[in-house]
Amino acid sequence: MMASLLLGLTLLWPLLLMLRNPLWLVMEHGALQRPGPRPMLLDAWWVTAPVPALLLTLWPGEVQLQMQGWLLGAQWQLDDTRRPWLLFSAMLWALAGLYARGYLVTEQQAAESGDGDAFRRLLGFAMLWPLTLVGNLLLILAEDIPSFYLGFALMTFAAYGLVVHAGNRDAHLGGRAYLIMAVLGEGMILGGLLWAAGTVQVLTLTELRAGLATAEQGAWMATLLWLGFGVKAGVIGLHVWLPLAHPVAPTPASAVLSGVMIKAGLIGWLNTLPLGADGLETLGAVVIVLGLAAALGAAGYGVSQRHPKAVLAYSSVSQMGMITALVGAGMAAPVLWPALLVAVTLFAVHHGLTKGALFLGVGISEHPPRLPAWLLWVLLALPALSLAGVMTSGLATKWAFKELLYEGGYATLVAWLSVAAVGTTLLMFRALWRQWQERGVYSIPIASSMPLAWLACVVAAVSVPLWIPLAGEHPNWPPLDEWPGLLWPASLGLVLAGLVALVTLRANRSWQFAKRLMPGDLWWGYLRLVRQALAWLHGLGLALEQRGSRWRSRLLEWESRATALASGLTRFERTFRRLAVPLMVGVAVLLLMGFWLG
């Protein structure tokens, strides 16, 4: 009973905190409309939104909550498969929320002093942050399909307000790209869920997966769902919102966007696709190719970016491409999937917390705490080295999936993933280099919320294998004789990055081509195609209008002729009416004469 109440509180508490600010402002301060000083919005209570979720992950055993009156019947649960996802998600949300208190302190001070615009922006952030969190937690805990989709959609659309928080031109561009791709993805997800659930006549995700495995059109339903969730997961071609939205969002929002929310697409795949079942081998081969294309292409394009958060966004696309390839391997070789699921979960948790630490580190380099410079940059480099697979959680994660792929006969896939790891190292070097070039000079106390949250995230990220509760056999640390095979991609990446940096410094100029490669890559091509399509439709409309004008001219001419003919008929009718009697008399006389003569 207590566990079920805690599960319900996990979702209810953030909602109460979301409503608390406007209700408190109206009831206690009357400050929603009036000018003048405003109270603090991002207080200590606001930061506690993910705390019930963290407590729930510590509850032993499986937890369930069923509510027959909710939608079509709610079924929320926490099991061994969901526990690591809930734990790392709630942890990153908590650390990013604590970080946000310090990051937005200037805006908070402006709001408290009476700046209406700052107050409205901050109030929106304070309300949409816990609302997005609720959606994220619900999609993790939901077992019934309506609750799962509600959580996914709630998280997606509430996060739009976080992306456009700054309110400038770049923020609206990123928000527009985010919203367009979100609507596209939601349409495919909703269509896929309705098609699949209607076909197999089920309401839970477990039954949906089982039904898709045997449905006649199951492969097509799975493809539609894979594409829909692929928008959030950053599948190549559908990833274009990521490098546009991440740089413009506030840094704590970027951390949860890349660390947690992008994983919602992966959770969607795991919850809806019949992974481990036969029938998806062809789709699996396609998924592997697309995953590798994202892993390699995003790394190649990302090293040309100038904004550190844009570089990190492309790194997220690349890393999610690797995870996508692993999911494809599980589709193509169902026998591998149970073990691959553990490796994919470890990879996702490792990437989520590491990328969260990297994004939070961007704000730290802009507002460095009072630490020795060498120590600060060593701490900033730790998650980058971990993501490159050099140490701790990154090394364990690489070994976890490479060992399985070797055993399954996917040595070629391992080779391509190693090449992508070289790209990851280059991206990490590029991000740190740009942070160094844009580093700030104003120091903040080490005990303030920003540095504390960042340090905690760094520690959590580099120690993931030591504390994450995985469902299944926990991956082993790689033996020493395997280390050279695991470390050569990062070593090669560091050598290449050093050579490029040396050439750039000696030439004393930056690469000119990098200035021409804007964040968003394919987005601008899509935009050009849409504009060309609209121009073509406009031209077609003009052509049809011109042709219609010619037809209108002919119709008017025919109308005038018909009018003239009608006028002639009218005159004939009047003449005929005047002569009708004489004519009839004449006809009668002629008939009588004929009878008489005859």
C-alpha cells in the first residue's frame, strides 16, 4: 500500500509544485498582474520535484498502481527493467533543477526587482519544468498504452516552452524546428499505437509487443513506431531539431533534453517493439545501417561547429546512432537481445548522465567556480574522457556491448562502432577546445548550487557501473588484455585532434569551412525543399488561375452571344404575339379555300 502511494506521489508531487507558484502568487502576493517586486519562484521546494521518484527507486521489489477510472484503466508499475531508467532520469532532473537555481539567478533577481518580462519567462520555466518531468516519469512507469502516450506527449510539448525560454530569434528558430519534428513524430506514434492496439485488441505495452510479434502487418506497424520514436531518439534524417534546440535552451534544460528526454525515443522502442522476436530481421538490418550513418555523419559534421552545445548536440546524435545500431542488431539477431538489453540500458544510463555533466559543464566554463584552473579543467575533461571510452563507465559500457557483438558474429559492426568512437573523441576535444576559448572570468563560490550540482553529476557519470541496478547479469569489467582494443579509437582520436589543433594554431586562423556549416545540417535542405514545393504550388496556382481567366473570358463571350440570341428571341416572341391573330386567320382562310377548291 505504501509503495503504491509513493508511486502515485512520484507523479502527483511535481504537478502540485507546478500549480503551487501561480496559486501562491495569486493568494499570497497578488503578483501575477501587478507591477513591482515579485517573490522567488525557483526555491528549495521547487527543486524537490524528482525526490519521490528517487525514493521510489530505493523501494525493494516490484511496485504497482492500478486505477480503473483513469482513461481506459491505468496500470503504472516499477519493475527491474524500469528501475534503472527511473533512477538515472530522476537523478539528472534533480541535479539539473538544483543547477537551474544558480544558472537563472540573474533572471530571478530581475524578476524579484519588478522586471515583468523576466518574471513571465521565469514563471513559465518554473511551471513547465515540473510538467515536463511528470511526462518523463509517466512514460517510464506506464504499462497501459494511453498513459504511456499521454506521458510522452506531455513531456514533448511541455519541453517546447523550455526550448524557447530565451525568447530571442534563435530560440524561436530552435523551438520551431523542435515543434515541427515533434508533431511529425507524435503523428506517427499515435498512428502506430492506434493501428497496433486496434489490430491486436490490447491495452497494455506487454500485450502490444506480444501481439505485434504475431500480427500479419506487424513489421509495418513496428516500422511506423520505430520512425515515430526515432524523431525523439535522433535517428538520422529525423535528428535535425537537436542541434537547433540544444544551443538555445537554458543549459539545465539542454542537460535534460540530451541526457533524459532523448532517451524517451529509446524507451518507446523498448516498450512497443517486439524485440527478441522473429520477423524483424530486415528492419533490423536497415536500422543498423541508419544507426551507423548517424554515428559517423553526426561526428563528422559536429567537429565543424563553433558553439560548444551544438558540438555536444551532434555528439548526442552520434551516440544515439550507436545505440540505434545495437537495437538493430537485436532485431536482426533475436537470440542476442536479452543480453543486448542489459548493454543498451547501461549505455543509455552512461550516456545520459555523462552528457548531462558535459552540458552542465558548459555553464561552469562560462561561470567558473573558485577552483584552481588545472583542477577545474581536469574535472571538465573527466566526463568527456568517459564518453570517449577511455575510463570507468565508458570503458565498461564499450566492453559490455563489444563482447556480445563479437560472440554474435558482428565483428564488422564492432569495427564501424570503433570508427565512430574516434569521432566521439574528436567531438569531445572540439567541445572542450571551444569551452576553453569562450571561458569566463567571473568566479562563483564553489558551495553554490551550480558547481555542486555539476560536481555531483560528474561523480555519478563516471561511476555508473558501480551503482546502477541492471535487470539481468551485470557486465564485467574488461580484462587487461582487451584494453588495447578498447582504447585505440580514443588514442587515435586524440592524435588526430592534436594534429589538427597544431596545424590550426601554427596557421593562426580557424577553418573557413566551419563557418559555413550551420547547426541543423539537413534542416536547411528540408527548408529549401519546402520553399521550392510552396513556390511550385504557388506557380501551379497562378497557372491554373491564368487558364481559368482564359476560360472565364470564353464563358463571358459565350454568355454575351447567348444574351444577344436571347434578346433576338424576345423580339421574335413580341412580333409573333402581335401577328399571331392575323396569321391564324390567314391559315384558317387558306384551309377553307383548300376545302372549297377541293
